[in-house]
Amino acid sequence: MNALSTFRKRYHEEVCARAIFLKRGGVPSIADVGSNLSVQIAQQMLKQIGVPLHSGKITGQTAGKHFEEATKAFLEAAFGVLYHLRPGKWIYSVQGSITDFAQYAHLATLAKLIQSSKELRTTLGSYVVKPDIVIGRMPFTDEEINARDLIIEPGSWPKLTPARSQNRASPLPFLHASISCKLTLRSDRSQNARTEGLNLIRN
């Protein structure tokens, strides 16, 4: 079994053990009890995965939190074995804010202005999506940039790009991925990924 298959198996075990249980009548907690098709699909999916489920009942909020944590762990492990393809200092976070990243740091300032002005709140709104999982990469150090040849000298240009860590006293990571992580899916939840994507593009 290759590394990714091993990580996937561990991921399934973690999700089933911490986030999924059987309701009355053997209905999986991820199924829509009002839909026979949904119940059948969930039962067959869990049968194919073939690992034990949680023995008791789990609240939806707790199950969702455990699902996010398991997904983040899987992504971090899987991305780790591909490090040679995408080297760098990567960070993985559950419920992180996009304002923690270089591309969206300005939104924190904008949020303060909006909160202090009724007119701005009315015109611009205050809805900034908080992703379930974010992956970021720290800016390049001069040592990384000059690893093969002298490209940048100390104190020289470029001095404005946030991609160079020496340009900021407190360098911010770059957002690499924003992940909408849903254990169950309804039509309203399926819009979340679209809303988050459009929000990231707009800002």
C-alpha cells in the first residue's frame, strides 16, 4: 500500500470513529432520514469503507469539528509526502481567518472601518467568510531565493513584494487553499463553497 492509500485509510478510520454513528434503525448519521435513497447511499458508502463507527451519539457541531480536524490531518500528511514537488514552510489551520494571509490582510483594516460606520456597513456589508480549513505558505527567505545562485543581495530590490520575508517585520503567509469542509450536504450548504470562492476572488 502506497503512502497516500495509507493516509486515506487512516482518514476514513478517523472520520468514522469520531464523526459518524448509527441512528435508530441503522440509519447512518450522515444520511437524510427522510430520503430512502440518501439512507441507501450512506449505508453502501460506509459498507465499502468497512471501518467501525462511533459507538454513541455525537452532536452535529462536534461531528463537524472532528471531521475538520481529521481532514486537516489527512491533507497535512498527504501534502508532506509531496514536499519535493512543492517545497517550503507550509501551515495548516482549522477555522483560520483569511485576514491572517498576505492577500487578505487589508480586510482586517476594512472590517474596523465598516464597524465604525453605519453607512459603510449598509453599503459594503460585513460578511467575510471564515473557511473551515486553510493552507498557507510562508514567504521566501533570501537563503531560499539564493539557494542555487546569487539572485538577491542584502538590502537590494525587490523591497515591496510580500513574497520576500525580509520585506516585512512580521511576514504573513500566502493563502494556498481555502477548504469548505462539510460532513453532510444540503442545497444550502452546497452554496457555501461557491460563496467562499466568490468572496476570495472579490477581495
